[in-house]
Amino acid sequence: MSKRIDFQTDPSKYRHWKVSTDGEVATLTMDVDPSAGLFEGYELKLNSYDLGVDIELADAVQRLRFEHPEVKAVVMQSGKDRVFCAGANIRMLAGAAHAHKVNFCKFTNETRNTFEAAGAESGQYYICAVKGACAGGGYELALACDHIILADDASSSVALPEVPLLAVLPGTGGLTRVTDKRKVRRDLADVFCAMEEGVRGKKAVDWRLVDDAVPNSKFDETVAARVSEYAAKSQRPADAKGIELTPLKRTFNDDGGVTYSTVEVEVDRAKRRATITINGPADAAPASVEALHAEGAETWMLRCARELDDAILHLRLNELELGVVVFRTQGDPEQVVAHERFLLDNRSNWLAKEILLYWKRVLKRVDMTSRSLVALVEPGSCFSGVLAEILFAVDRTYMAEGDFEGDNRHVASITLTEANFGPFPMANDLTRLETRFLGEPERVGAARERAGEALEAFDANELGLVTFAYDDIDWEDEVRIFLEERASFSPDALTGMEANLRFAGPETMETRIFGRLTAWQNWIFQRPNAVGEDGALRRYGTGVRGEYDLRRV
Amino acid sequence: MSKRIDFQTDPSKYRHWKVSTDGEVATLTMDVDPSAGLFEGYELKLNSYDLGVDIELADAVQRLRFEHPEVKAVVMQSGKDRVFCAGANIRMLAGAAHAHKVNFCKFTNETRNTFEAAGAESGQYYICAVKGACAGGGYELALACDHIILADDASSSVALPEVPLLAVLPGTGGLTRVTDKRKVRRDLADVFCAMEEGVRGKKAVDWRLVDDAVPNSKFDETVAARVSEYAAKSQRPADAKGIELTPLKRTFNDDGGVTYSTVEVEVDRAKRRATITINGPADAAPASVEALHAEGAETWMLRCARELDDAILHLRLNELELGVVVFRTQGDPEQVVAHERFLLDNRSNWLAKEILLYWKRVLKRVDMTSRSLVALVEPGSCFSGVLAEILFAVDRTYMAEGDFEGDNRHVASITLTEANFGPFPMANDLTRLETRFLGEPERVGAARERAGEALEAFDANELGLVTFAYDDIDWEDEVRIFLEERASFSPDALTGMEANLRFAGPETMETRIFGRLTAWQNWIFQRPNAVGEDGALRRYGTGVRGEYDLRRV
């Protein structure tokens, strides 16, 4: 699995999904091409999926929000007879490296969260129209929708057969959404998750596994009725015209680095480190909403979000040995504020709002990135507002103090704005500053009083916004020592430590999926009962069951 | 590690702890005997601990609550010079089987929760007086106390050096308590958890790691002052006389079974199953508070709690291959209600209250037991009130319906009481019925309206109290099929599934410790970076660092 995985696509390249829109309704049809797997060695039968299928889905969901603002309800359905979706492809899982499996699960989880959030945040609701077998990851697709309609016939059922069949967990939020979103009674959830064959018809409704079970004769009319109900709840603008998400301009280097228009990724494989530099806007903020729409995908705030998102996904899936990601910025801090201010001032406009919501998702992608994250606030940097959020997303922040000899860039500073106090909550539903100051909540207020100021190191440190501040004499050594030390620790222990330290405070379905379910799945993905020579994943399809070490731990 | 681990002890047998009391103050001194490890192959140097040390601590905490009701503040301190506690013994961890490590961590976590709860629930507060190095599990002992006083000198520090030194996590709640109890800022927590040497003096206070840092000259007076402050908050009765926790009467069989006075444990190793039968009270409930005190440890509610607790711990640590634990009861349902009623009616009495609080802990021990749990409500059973809680703690409940041919015992029924609606919350701070009916909260009320009735299978099923009800024609087959099926699944997948399904609803520090931290630690305990030939745990003390696979997942 050494070819580069590309997270950029567009509908003209899709092999697995079809998207059509008709006024306020879109239809998203899953029709996986068995021969178009991302890697060799498996066929994507029965609408089973691999990462490539999910990359298309993520793209489709994203485009529906930006390119089709008029859409209020999305019907997710299968293009195959008698099967909705068989879940993640087992042979792909059996053959994939542990790190690929884990990052595959993380990305699919993020994608599920994306269309689950589309209804709540943007009034673009997902309705899952299930005909045929809907199993494992297939049912997890349905679970992330706002409403599930199941055909009441002999061949349609929902199931989570992972435990009995594959000795792994439903890894894309299934267990969590069954108990916490759909609130299925826990003993019934136990029965459901221990059966291979799943549940059909009325029982699926009684157990709260689906919302409707209707005979085929009434299926289409029920779907239409639900579409109307959800569309009626939506505040989406009926007459808005979307913008096109044009292809990103990127150049990949041989060493893993990438150059985008606003983002530069440098990779030092020997030192196991990537550096992401975000360059602030060169041009002024749009002068009007019309100008914003005219700029479309070119507007700095959207372009930067898309590029940063792509850069992080590239590092996650293609550069598995990098242990540390360093975030830098360069540019005019006031220009960043101006661009962001424009969107915040115009958030009643759907496009301005969508760009802000996209930043929310990108910042969560940073939070969830399982590498040691550090930000360097250097001379010439522009950590303002939304970019300053990165300082509170990373594990540590180092800030340069005062003038650096021979460096004529402006002195390092941090500018807080409204963006740091509400619009970009973490998965725990708190802002990053609220999470940071859980023990001293008065500090959030103290920081807020200084919003708008370019805070230099002394003030930033006093306010608790950075971990360390060093002048030019100590800066280089201190940063180098930290980076070297971090690269020397066990990556596993760091993964576990960071996952536990990053999300203090309240838990949500999302923190539970990433914090708890993922941890259990990581463990199970290591265990011979699942992945060993005689484990269930390897033996799947051979007609012979997995052989298990029967000790409970 | 095949000798039987015994969870029963008493102060006359302690090798590692000294307990003394002086009026309202107790002192708990850790002075580990290096040569008295539970197993061969390691020495418990520097107040490091193994399960045997923790069994004594759990016993001491329990006895302070029952035998010393007059104690309001407990000072935890070290009996060694220059070291408070070095944490869990590394050579023990390096040599222990995975299942032992995991269950060791679980028991130590439960013990930490016990003394953390003693202050909040019973007004018996723990004050940790730290002199010398307090590292890893040592600092986790301190973190579970209500207050931490650190000597401000060159040799006293707190540290969580697991990640840099051992490539594992602080596994006894350290990460969670640092972020969620003490609310240490997350970047400072990152720095703290990545340093071997720990933090001393004023910085430890500034970072919120300890409550006081005082010079040795003022150490004793500060401890005394804090003791007075906490004692003043306590509502413990000053003149109460404790009861003695007399030795349990037990007989162990060769096959892993145990016979207690109220509890019978049968083990079928071939079928990988244990059956725990609880026998209801033979005698009437105490007639008065004086009678309760006179019965002391013999009173049925306390005796049964102690025996059930011991039985579960025995199965967890000594019978690692058992996959399923079956809970049965036999006895007079009304007698159970009478005994429980007496305690609930007299909970203003310290002893009645402590027995109820002990049941709360025992029921949580059931929740946390990582085996498939099933309850069988059979003819002759007495699942009333506190025993009915077991039905809602297990993964599934099977109930016998109506008369069973040739069986003259009373028809199976369930009696709900006040005990099912408040006094025994789970780790998520909800009652088990609230957790069960998260999706249909009105069902809690519906069940409550039927409290006091002996509900037979039809009603119990309608109310959602049981998973399945079968008459005598189907009963045996259905139960057998389930038990066989369950025993055939991968234990790892079941562990992960059950851990995710059992604790729906809100999260607390406790659910986070057991659900999230434990899962990550389980994973890390499997990884070669920690436990492989060249891993950090194995190499500890050799002067050579662990060799790590550097891929991040």
C-alpha cells in the first residue's frame, strides 16, 4: 500500500456514487464498482467499501453543501438490488496495515459526522432509504442519517454482525449511535450486536433501530413524505446559487511535501516531522457578499480551509512514520482578522456560514490527528482568530519573545477575536479556550477582554495562551530539544496520552466515538483473535470460523 | 502466576500498610515490604506496589469505613525516607500476563475510587502528605485523595513518567484526574506527562498538580491544619462505635468454585462459565438499629455484599478463561425486601448507610466485570430491590414464564423497590433503570408505579425489565443456546462491545477512566513498544532504552 492516497476528487471521477439533485432534494446513490478498489487484492462486492469509496462520499457531502445550497433533504440509497451496503470490505481490512485500518476508520467516522452535522448545522437533512441487507458499516451509514426508512420485506434488514462474524467491533460509531443517538435498550443492543442475521420490519422499529418499516408498495411515498417533512424544517435559501469547488492547485514533492497556494507542507522523514506553514491572505477581504460569491472557491478563507484539510489527510494516510506535526504561519495578522471578520459579519449569508462551518470541521480534524502537534509562534507569523485556534488545538505552543537578531519581520504576536470564543467548538462542545481553562474559567473572560490586541509573548504567556515563550537566545535550542525528545518516545504511548489529554470536560457522542470506541477498536485490531493467521478477519469467507484465544481480559 | 489470589486480609496480616487511629484522624502509612511481593521474580523496592499491596489498601479503606466510624480525616503518608511511592512495580508488570495486568489496573482503579468516594459519600476525607518522590502510580494514589500536600524540598516531587520512561500510560486514572479532577491546563499536562523528573514546589501548585507545597519546617502543622479543616466539614458521628469485619466463611473447591454463607459459585471450566447463586436471607430483618449493630458483619445485607464482592474478584483474577458469568438467586423475595427496607428506613444511622454504600460499590463492580453477564430469573428466585439491580447490570436477562412442570418452587417474579430508583447509581451517575430506558424515560415512571408488586414474566416483559421470557418448554434450550453461542465468540470483541454498550448516557470521570483510559492502556499493553522483547517495560532498569516501532496510528 505505498501509492499515494489522494483525497481530492469530483463527480466526474466518481466510480462508486451518483449524485443527482431535483430542486430541494438530492439523491445520493451508492453503487460501488467492485473492480475499482483503492488497492489490489480485493473486490468491492455487495456495495462494500474501502477508503476510496469513502473519499467520494466525503466529497459528495461537501459539494452538496457548497454547490447546492438549495438542497434541503438528501436521500441516501443503494443502486444495487437486494443489498443496501455490506459495510467495510473485509478482505481490504484483513490485508491492510494496522495504521491504515485505524486511519481508515477515523476518516470514515469524520465523514459520518459530516453528514450528521449537515442537518443540525445547515438544514441539509439526510434520509436513509434502506432496501436490502444493510449490515455493519452499511448500517453505520444509516445510523449517521437523520432518519432511517427500512423496506419491510424478507430481504431487507439492519445488522451489526461484526462481533459474531468478524471478531471486531462496528468501528464507525455503530455501538455509540445505537446506545446514545437511537437510545436502544442496552440488552436489546446486546442481542442485536451478537446476531449475524440482523433485525427486520416492525421489530426494527420497536427496538428503535430504524424510524419506519414500510412495505415496498408504500416505500417511495414514505420516502417522499419524510423528505417533505424534513425539507419543511429547513431554513436553507431556496433561490441561492452554489459555488463550484474547483480543483485544488497542488504540487507534491518526492519527499512527501506538498505546495498549495496558501499552505506549504515540508516533510523531514529522517527527523519524523512535518511542518505545515499557513500563509495569510495576500489580498484584501471581499468587499461585499456579491464579491464573496464571485471569488467562490478562490476566497482566502475557503481556499485555506480546503488546502489545510487536504494537507492533514495526506499526512495522516500517506506519511505514517511522522510523529510530530509543526504548525507555523506567516503573513499579516490584521489581514487574517479582516477576512474572518467579513465572514462573521455576514454569517446570515449561506456561503459565509458554510465557510465558517467548514473551518469548524477542519479544526476538529486537527484535534483528532493522532500525531504530536506543536505550534511555533514566530516573528512574521499571523496567528489571529481562526488561525489562533490552532494554538489551542495543538499539544503545546512555543512563542518567540521580542526581537530576533537579524530578523526584520514583525515581532511574534497573537490576536484573539470573536472566532476564539464561540463559532468553532471542539467535539466536546466547548470552545478550545473553555477546554484549556476548565480549571480557571475566569481566564476565558480575561482573554476575551484583550481580544483585538496583538498580544506579544509576555502578555500571551501571562494570559495562559502559550506553553512556553523564549527569546532569540534560547528559542532554537528549546524547540529543537522538544522536537527531538518527542520523536524519541513510543508513538503508541503518545497516541494514548494525547487522546486522553486533549478532550477534557464534557463528553459527547463524538468524543465517545473517537475516544472510547476507537481505543477499543485499536486494541481489537491488534489481537490475534481478529487479525492473526487463524483470526476471524483472515478466515472470513473461507467457511472456517476464526480460532480464538478464549481468555477474557 | 497460578496460585490463587486472595482478596481477604486483615490488619494482622498486612505486610505493606500500617493503620493507626487517634480520635477523628487515621493515619495510613505505606511501608511496602520489598520481599513480600504476591509472586516471585521481583522486589517491591521504593514503595512500589503489586496487587497484594493494593488488596491491603482496599481492605484498610473498607475497615476505616466500618470499623472506625469516628474517623473524619485519613492522612496517607509514606513510611520510607525520601520516597512517597514509586508506583506499580515495573518488573511485576513486565512479567505479568496481559490479563493480569488489565485486571490489576481495574482493581487498583476501583480502590482509588473507593477512597475518593469516602469523602464525598461518607465524610471520611483523604489527605495525602507527600514527602519524597511521588511518581506514576504513587502520584495516582495522591490524585485520588481529596487534598495533596507536597513537601517543598529538593527530593519531593510529583511525576507521571510512564510515557517517556515506560512507553505505557499512567493506568490508574492519572491522565483523567489530571485533566478532569484537577483541571490542569492541557498543554501543561502534556509537558508534565512527558517529563521523567516531575514537578516540585511552587510550580506544582501553580500547575494545579498539588494543593499545597510547604517547607519541611511547616509540613506537619500544614497537615494538621488541613486535617482540621476537612474534619470540620464532616458529618461523621463522633461517638459511634464501629463493627468488626470478621473473616468471611468460605470453602474453595478444586475446580474454582467457592461456597460462602449466602453465595455459591459454581465453575464449569469446560464450558467457560461461572454461576453465582445468591441465597436470600433465612432470618428476619433486624428489629432495631441496636439489633443491626449487634448483628454487625453477620447481618444478611452486609454479609451478602462482602461475599458477592469477594466472589467476583476471585473470578476476575483467578479464572481468566471463563467467558460468561450467570447470576441466579433463590429465596423469599419478600425477605430480601424486608432486609433492604430496614436499611433504607434507617439510613440516617451510619452503619445502615455504609452497608447501602457498600452495595453501591459491589453493583459497580458487577458493571465493570469484563465477562458476559447474564441473569436467570427462575422459579424460586428472589430478585427484589437490590438483587433486582443485578438484572439491570447484566448484559441480558432471561425470565421463566409461569409454572414449570414438576417444579414446586414459587413462580419466577421480580419485585422493584425504592432501591431501583436512586440509591445505587452506576458510574454514569444514572440509575440502572434510567440508563436502560434512556430512549423511553417514561418507562422508568411506569416501572416505579408497579414497585412493591411481585411482577411475573408477562408483566416484567411488558415493562421492559427483562430481555426474554420463556415458558418451561423453551427455557432450557434457549438459555443453553445463548450460553453456548456466547462462549464461542471472540472474547476481545465481546469485551469491547460490552464496554461500549453498558454505559450509555452521560460520562463521568469514572466512566472515562474505565471506558477510555482503560481501552487505550489495553491497547498499549499489547504493543511491542511496551511489552515486546526490546520494549520499554522489558528493558526498564537495564540502562538501555526501549526500541520503538515509530509508526503512528
